[in-house]
Amino acid sequence: MDQHLEPKRYTAWQLIRMFWQSEERYFAYSMLFLVIFFTIVLVGFDVAFTTWYNYFYDALQDYDARGTIDLLAIFCFMAAVYIVLFVYRYYMQAFLALRWRQWLTKEFINRWLKKRSYYYLETFDKQTDNPDQRIQEDIQSLVINSLILTVGLINSIVTIFAFIYVLWRLSGVINLSLGSFGTWHIPGYLVWVGIVYAAFGTWIAFKVGRPLIMLNFEQQRREANFRFAAIDVRAHSEQVALYRGEENQKGIMGKIFQGVLDNWYAIILRQKILFWFTSGYNQIAVLLPLLVALPNYFNKIFRLGDLMQAIRAFGQIQDAMSFLINSYPQIAEWRAVIRRLLTFLNHMYELDALAKHRNKFTISYGPENIISTKDVTIVTPKGKTLLQNIDQTFNAGQHYVIKGPSGIGKSTFVRTLAGIWPFGQGNISLPDNKNVIFLPQNSYMPLGTLKEALLFPDKIANVSDEELLGLLDDCDLGHLKPQLNQVERWPEILSGGELQRVAFARLLVQKPDWVFMDESTSSLDLAHEKEVYRLLKDKLPHCTVVSVGHRPSLDDYHDVEIDLAQYAV
């Protein structure tokens, strides 16, 4: 059965295996099989190269010029085939990573947007930082490192088995005198030296490198916070400039960046210790096979070619057995990345579960064209009551303005009616088969053209450009008509008032039966405010308007005033 990310807790293994049980599994296993097959063939070529070294150095020792030239020609042919196999193995591995990342990114985006988890994370969660980085950067790192480490491990295992026979055959038997206890005959002694040396080195590397896991996890978090601080300055450049807050922002960014540097320096110190060990370990590994093989060479048990082949075979086994040592920084990064992704997924699940547990609202749909609340109580995520026992009915055809002191919970009441505020209890009744739209104070402009922004979120296909241009004129946005099909950073180009008028143009496109406007004219002057309410009345006469605001001017456009102070605790 195809696998998809669902709202539940995940372990590292569950997250990794999902792609291999998804609809992509046949392609994934086919590509992985080819990668493994090419890896085995490449290891076979490595064995052939060590045999070539034996013949080549024997030919040099025998001063065999013709044999040496023939062997060089054979080497060139083998090297050419090896390069082709190596390149195509990389291509298949990279293409598999691309498809894996594509699938996993799509699943994370779907999970993030499912059940409004993105809203809960941003509004109620203080633990999950920078979900954008986790979706963009961490998934890429997880996929690439997973494949590199997997293929590297397979390559190491195959190499060990392929070269142990070669090295065992070349090692012969070494005889160690134990004095009165006799002589110890050790067959294949080069193999045993390699195993003991690699096992000891792996144990030391894990001891030294273990702290890198948490340090890399923390580095990712601090880097993301620093990038967010820079984005925050860019997004609020006008506000910072008007406040002349450059020095303050410099101090904030400097403090955050200092945290990045402090943790980075801790990583450098730990990696320095690890590199001291791995560098010494790898250099000794170059000399060790020569030292242990020379006795058999000087005893004329094997020739120069055998010595060189034994050294190369020992080096191949040593590299393979040292895979975990040399890959430890990458393993630490992989574990940090997967921990961040699991934290992201599991926090979404925890918030979904919390919202479901705390959400005691009952929402029903009826044939009457009314919106009503009965015994509705709204609380904060920490359990503090904002409003209680709200019994309110909104009748179609009448227009309402909701007022009350700042901070009393007017916007939260609207969010509750919209179904996105999960903390509270009570009964909410909505009309069936009616289009109810909620208009926030800060108008959202999606990435894309102005036309796409006007059609957001439905991209209604039967709205002509001429109709959209007419709506721009109606909303006093005629100067934007030449830019209807242009892609711009609209939130940075348009003023707050223009953004709110774009939202009203969008409203006229969607033609709702009900609209709740939360401070949706706060950036408009009184003339523009009067005009947009006139447009609503003239172009959407069937639409019931419910506004939230403080301005006394709003009273002129509504029939009923509702003061939420009567429901305050």
C-alpha cells in the first residue's frame, strides 16, 4: 500500500522507509539495484587493479620493457571503462536523490498545510523554528547524505569481502616465537592486523565525535535564526528606517550571529580533535601494511609485485573498515538533520492533538441563512478565558459592526467563527451552501502576477481580464492595470491602503454571501473606506457584511452594533 505522511509520531526509520513503500518504490528499488550493481562492478575493477599492480611491478623488477608497455595499455582500457561506470553510477544515484527529494518535499508540504498545521505552528508553537528551512534545506541534506552513506557502506562491505581473499592469500603465514611456549603460526596475519586496527580506530572515533551530533543540530537552528533575522529586516525595512533603528537591528543581528559563531567554534574545536585522530590514523594506515609485509618480502616469500599488491589490498580493506571513522562528521550531520525533521513532524502532530483535545466547539450547518453562536466560550492556548457564554445571532440582510476594547478578543472571535481557533467550547451554526469569506486586516498577496493575486485562492477560470481591469478601476487601482500580468513583489510595492483595496477587488470577484472583515479598512482613508462599502452594497447586494473595528465611521455602513465587552470575563 502506498505510504504518505500522516498526522502521527514518526521515528527516523519510519521517515526513511516511507519513500521506499510509496508509489515511487518500483522506480526507487530499480535505481538502487543499478547503483549497487555498478558499485559491485567497480569494486571488481579495484580487485583487478591490484592484480595489475602485481604484474606491473614484477615486470619492472624483471626489466621487461615489452610486458610493461602492454600492461600500461591494459591499464588505460580498464581505467576508461572504470570512469564510464563511475560516472553513470553517480548519475543514477543523483537522479534517485532528485526523485526522493521531490516526493519527500511534496509530502512535507502537504503535511504542513494539512489541518492548518502551518497556522498552529506559527501561532501557538515556540519550539519549532524555521519550517521553511526544514522543508527546503534539511530534506535535501537528508536525502543526499542518506544515499551517500548507504552506498558508501555497501561499497565498504563489498570491498572487505572482495579483498580479504586477496590479502589472505598474499599474507601467507607469519611465525612469532613465544620462547618456551613455542611458536605462534598466524595465517593471513595482514587481514587480522587490518581488522584490529580498524576496530580500535572506529571505537575511538565514535567516542571523540559523538558531541558533533548535538553541535550540528544546534548549528542548523542558529543559522536559521540568523537568516530569519536578516529576512525580518528586509520585510520591515520601511518601519526600521522610519524609526532609525539601524543600530538596534545591528545589535540584534550581531547578538544572534555571535551565537552562530560560538557554536561554530565549538564544532571547530571538536572536529579539530577528531581530525587529529583521523589524520594520524590514516597516515599510520599507509605505513602499517608496509611494516607488517616487509618481513615476508625480505624472506623472499613473495616478490615486489606481491608486496605492492598486498599493500594496495591492505589499503583497500583499511579504507573500507575505516568508513565509519572517515564518515563520522557526515553521520553526525545526517543525525542532526533527521532529528530536526522529526522534531518538525512530531511537533505538528502534538499541536494537532492538542487542538483536537481542546477544541470543544460544535459546528453545524442548517438551511436557514443565519450565523449564530450559543454558549460559546473562547480561551487562550494557556487556558485563560477571553470571552464566555457568547449568544449571538447574525441574520442575513442585516449588517453588523463588532466593537470592544483592544485586546478583548474581537479578532479571536472572528477566527473562532472561521474555524481556525481551536481553544474553547460552544455551538456554532452556519448556513449550508453559502459562501462565507473572512477578510483579515493584512491582505495576503501570493507569489505571482497581480491577476493571480486577484483570483486568490480559487483562480476562477471564467473571470475575464476585462472584468478584472474594471474592478481595479472600481477600487481606485487603475494605475495597476498595465501590470495585471506582471510578477512583482506586491507587498513591497503596494501601500497598506492599496493592499486592502486589492483585497476588496478580490472580494468582488468571489461574490460571497457573507463577509467578515477584521479591521479590513484600517489603512484606508475615510473617502476610500466609504467607497469600498458603497461598492459592496451596489455590487454585492445579497452579501451580509460583518465588520470588526474601532472607527466611529463604520457605524454609518452597518445596521447593528455588537459590543463584545458584554461577554468579557
